[in-house]
Amino acid sequence: DGQKVFEELLLDADWALNAGNWMWLSASAFFSQFYRVYSPVAFGKKTDKLGDYIRKYVPEVRKLPSEYIYEPWEAPLSVQRQAKCVVGTDYPRRVVIHEEVYKNNIGRMSAAYKQTKESKVAAEKSTKRPSSQNERKPKDSPRKKAKTNTLKDYFKK
């Protein structure tokens, strides 16, 4: 929804930049700082401590206390029952354990970036001119060579 709002309200809206920024913020797209992974729990707690946004759009968790709004699976079963939000019944179980999968993802992204960098270096080496230490000295042009020889010959006499 944020992308649509920006497109409608921004005077200088740019579809490509807007879409890219929303994907980046949702961690759906990566760039050179792939290791900066936003925690869905920490980000929510930081930007909306009471969970007003979540309560509005996710009615299943509406009655949970604020301390569990971003982590309903952490709420004791008695609290889940009282809020009518039992994880696995009224609300889905966690799809992934973020604390584990983000480390795996960073490891894979790091390996991919390293492999790409190594491939680029290898490609540059294969197409690069020899270094100055190994370079042959450029040959003098025939005209310059003739002139040099003539002067040398002149002073020999």
C-alpha cells in the first residue's frame, strides 16, 4: 500500500525508484549492503511500539498485549487464549525463525558477492595489459632510430 500512496501523493513520484525502495525496505531486494537485514520484530517495535498498525490490519492479533503483538508465539498460552489468538489455531505458526534464517541468507549472499568479485578480478587479469615491470620497451620509430644513429655516427668522427 505504501508504494501506491507514494505514487498518488508525491509530486515527483518515480515508479522505478519507488518500487525499488519499497522492495529494499521490505528486504525483498538486495544491494551492496546485503548484510543490513531488518528484523520484522525489531523494526515494528521501534517504529510502532503499541502495534496500532498491526492491530488495524491483522485482526487476529488485535487483542494481544503490546509486548506480544510482534511475537504472538512468545505469548504464554493463557494470554493467547484470553486474546482469542492461539498460535497454530487462530493465527499461523511462524514460517521461519528470523534469527536463524537471516544468518543463513547473509552467508549465502556473502558467498555470492565474493564469487562475483573473484570472477571480475579473474576476468580483468585475463584482459589486462602486462604490468609495467613485464612490458617490453616500445621500439623507436625508424625515423627516430635513423636520426639517433646519424648523431652517434657524427660524434664518433
